[in-house]
Amino acid sequence: GYEHVKMSLELVDVVPEKKLSYRWHPYAVDPNVDYSGEPTTLVTFTLEDADGGTQLTIVESGFDQIPAHRRAEALKMNDRGWTSQAKNIERYVTATR
């Protein structure tokens, strides 16, 4: 449902097979709004060895810097989005075992 949304990322850190982090404008879906002047959040994916497999941790920080009028909705929608994406990742990993 978000195919029309253009997404811009700034890569922060890439450690192959360990970590990926980027900055972006969370829930920036209105094509009539220029979000470029707003602060970004930091998204970090970390992979660690775990009993019988690999542990994926996803952390998004910096919502306290998002403008107050957008903060609650951005946090709510990103929480919903990450929950959905984590399920997609779990389905993919389970199917490819």
C-alpha cells in the first residue's frame, strides 16, 4: 500500500553479516510534504550468533527529535510496520531452511 512513497536513506554503518544501520524520515508518506528539513531516526539491524541459529535485533531510535505534531503517528505506524516486517523476515527464514 506504500508503493507510491519515495523513500530516502542515508547509510550509517555496514558490517557484513553483523550490522546495518541507516537514517531516514519515519512515516514520511505525504507526497505534498517536504520532510528533508526534519530530523531523522536511526534504524539498526544487528545479527548475533544464538543457540541454534541467529538473533536479529531491530532498533529504531530518535523519535524524540521528530516534530511533535508527527511524532505519535510516526511512532505508531513504524511500530506496526516493524512488527509486520519482522513477521515477513521470520516467514522467509523459516521457508528457506
